[in-house]
Amino acid sequence: MIRLNQVSFGYSKRKMLFENLDLHLEPGHIYGLLGKNGAGKSSLLRNMAGLLFPLAGKIDVVGYEPKKRLPAFLQDIFFIPEEIYLPSVTVDKYLSLMAPFYPKFDETQFRNYIAELDIPVANKLTGMSYGQKKKVLIAFALSTNTRVLIMDEPTNGLDIPSKSQFRRLVSSALDKDRLILISTHQVRDLDNLIDAIVILEDSKIMIKHSLDIVAERLCFRELSSIELDERVLYSEPSLRGYRAVFENSTQEESRVDLEHLFNAVLENPARIRKIFA
């Protein structure tokens, strides 16, 4: 569905964001993309959407080369950027202008989303709050039913109830033929939503696995003490000792903590590479 083969990109050849990047994402999954500020997450997404072009390597998305921006490609991918712009029109006018570009757009689905998100359809989009604009665009994106949906920081501007609605709507929109990729700094917003994780660090893909595989190889739980425990990859103090991430040598069951996983990658990249090799 999305394949990157030896892809390199930078805004100048002297300062590359990533080099020789290989990545393969399959349909039927909601992927979370994590990385530090400046790691190149947004640039990577824009390369996939054909808004930026790789300096080397090849990208294939739903069978097309994104940089060519062919109509058949554009009607089967939707990209929500971090910074959004919506015209000064009503929701209905926006629908009449934009929906025809997406053959699988479902208006009934969109209307249901808009009602659930409590969007004032009579108002012009430019008169809405930033959070309302985000919700309109998310509802539209889900209703296009494109095979690939890419979202960059989609929960920015959403309040806590709206974030819960976002997780529910996105999870309900997934099917076996659709791939959803979400990049965010708000790691907790991906809890109970994604089923696979991609972590970009130091110009490399450090982890690209399902959460089931992560839970098989790492354990996430509290320890009373971490002294002399060589298994520990990351820890932080808690009321009952330490919240820790450690190698799951005894096959314990635990729930993946995305924030702690990301911190473990940053703190022990060499060991993480070895564990997930």
C-alpha cells in the first residue's frame, strides 16, 4: 500500500532529514508515527502525499508515484496537514465543491459525523473555532473513503471530549482495504486507537511493528526498584516505585505505554535496535 525504498530527503543536500529510508505499510492498520521535533515526520508524510519530492529513492503509494500527482492517485489519498486552511464557505458549499473529487465519498456518512461532532452547518468555515474547523476536515477526510488517509497532528485544537470522539470515529472508519497513518506529538491521543507504531529517530526507522509484537518483546509495568536490573531500558519515578520499560525475557503480559516506549527508544536506541532486529 505504501512502500519507501532507499528514500532520502532534505531541504538541501547538506542537511538531510533522512537517508536510505525503507518502509512498508500495509492496509487494514492504523499506524502511529512518532519522532522528536525536527526528525522529519511532517516531511515524510508530505513525500508520501506527493507534496514534497525525495532526492533519491522511490515511493509507491497505492500503486502510484506520489510526485506525479496523477488524478487516480489523488482521488484515493487524503492528507490532513498540521496547519489547515478552509475557505469562507458553509459546510454544504464546501461539500459541493470538494466531494466530487473523491468517487467513494459518502455524504450520509459525513452528515452523521457532523451531527455527532456538533458542527453548526449554517456557519461559514472561517467563522468557526480552530477546533471546529479541524473536526469538519476530519469528518470530510473519513467520508472520502480513500484507501490511504494521512493525518499530521489531527488532534491539535481538539478538547478532551472531541479527542475521544476522534478516536472512536477513526477506529470505526478502518477496514481491511484502508490504511490510516497518524503523526502526533500528543502521544496519549493515540492510546486505544493505533494497532501499529512507527518511530523515526536519527534519520532511521527505529521501530515499525504491531503493538502485539512490541508487547511480546518489551514489558511495561511498575517496579519497586530498578537498581542493578539490566533489563530496564527506561524508567521514571512513580508513587509506588518506578514506571519502567524492560526487555520481556519472561513473556509477561502488559499494555504498551506509547510515551514510555518512545522515551525508551530515545534513551537506549542501540538496545532497541537489537531487540527489534
